[in-house]
Amino acid sequence: MTAHIAPPALAAYAAGTLEPDHAATWALEVHLEGCAQCRARLAELAGAPLQRLLDDARTAILAQARSGPRPVPPRRWRWWQLRWADWSLLGWAAMTCTAILAAVLLDVGYPDRPSTVLLLAPVAPLAGLGVSWSRRANPAWEMIAGTARAGLEMLLRRTIAVLVLVLPPLAVAGLVLGRNPALWLLPCLTFTAATLLLGSRIGVPLAAAVLGGGWLAVAGAVTGIAAAPVEGLMRAQTMPAWAAAAVVLALLTVLRADHLRSPATWR
């Protein structure tokens, strides 16, 4: 993008021929947010009926602003919450901490059984990640999905917020059980990256349900048959493979960043 939007691109945007989910559209709208000159040029491209409609709307808004209640002052915490987290995460955080506590109690009570904490840890963030990007859990999802900065950037912010909530309880559980943090941290990051990548195709909530539910179902079923398959998958010798998988999945997610701008990723 140059200092100002090229006339053909601005004309195409005014005519509505650019696809709403196209990367060029998002970049153009970000530029329009901060460039008064380009906004004025865009206004000149509007037809006479649209100009009259906009003038009538502006008159009505100004009249309402003069006679209506004073606007509510912005709240800094509200801005942080919309960009980084969601109130729906509180219930999920309580559920996750309860599940981790139950896993610790099972490991302490049945030390001869495969570790429930290691079974749960790789997919512990996935439920929160799905909830934070779900249209059913977030009533304001349309406003968020329609902003120019929605997509991978906002999804990564919320992913970090989820990991900040999950990793401390897992770290405490590891200390109580004497587990090496790397045994669950790298698988945890790998499944998180896999959810973002798969979510770019089928939606983040559905991807979290598929990967999380699939891991728990398969690992739980195999654990009931074999001796200790969870420990076999999550030991020091397998950590390089988990790390390599996490890096590859993260890079693929970045390459598919444009697909995460679509409202279809909200389910």
C-alpha cells in the first residue's frame, strides 16, 4: 500500500466489487481508518442516492447527539477484554482448573496407573480456544469478525490469553507430581497450533472439538489396553518431534492467515 489508495482500488471498493474477505479489502479498510484524504475521495465516488441517504443519516445522528444522553466514557478494561479475551472464558477457566485438579488427585491416588495429567495437558487449552472464537459464546462476534483487524492477529491474542490461564495450573500440577514441564508444554503448543491451522478450514471451535475430543478418546481407549502409551508418546526422546511439529504447524497457520479473516471460522 502506497501513501494513498490507488484510484482503481478505491473505485472497486466503492462499487462493491472487492470480495469482503479478500486481503486487499482488509488492508484498504485499515488505511481508510487513518487517512481522511482517502475517506473524502471515497465519499466523492458515492452516487447521488447514497449521498442523500448519508446526509439524512448524518442529520439524524447529530440531532440525536444534541438531544440524547451523553456518551458513556470508554473503559480501558473493556478494550483489553474485547481484543484479548472474552467473558465466556471465565466459566471455561473454572472448568479447566477443576479438570486439572481432578487429574492431579487421580495421579496421586493411583500412582501405578498412566498419568491423567499427561493425558489431559496437551489438549487443556483447546476448549477455551474454541469458546473464545465461538459465535454462540460471544454475542458480539459479528462486530469483532467485521473489523479490519480480525483474523489471525486477534486469534493469536486470544490464544495467548488462553495459554496464560492454562499453563500456570499445569505447571503447579507438574511440580506436585514431579513431572518435567517439557513433557506436556511442547505437546500442548503442538495441539494449539494444529487447532489454529485446522480452524482456518473448518472453524476454530469445531477444530478444537475434533482434535481435543479425538485425542482424549483415542488416548483414553488405548490407555485402557496397553501399559502406558501416554508416557510413551510424552517422554524426553519424543520432545524433538513434538517441537518440530509445533513449528511446522505454526508456519502453515501463518501461510493460511487470510482464511482466518473469514467469519466462517466462527462456529
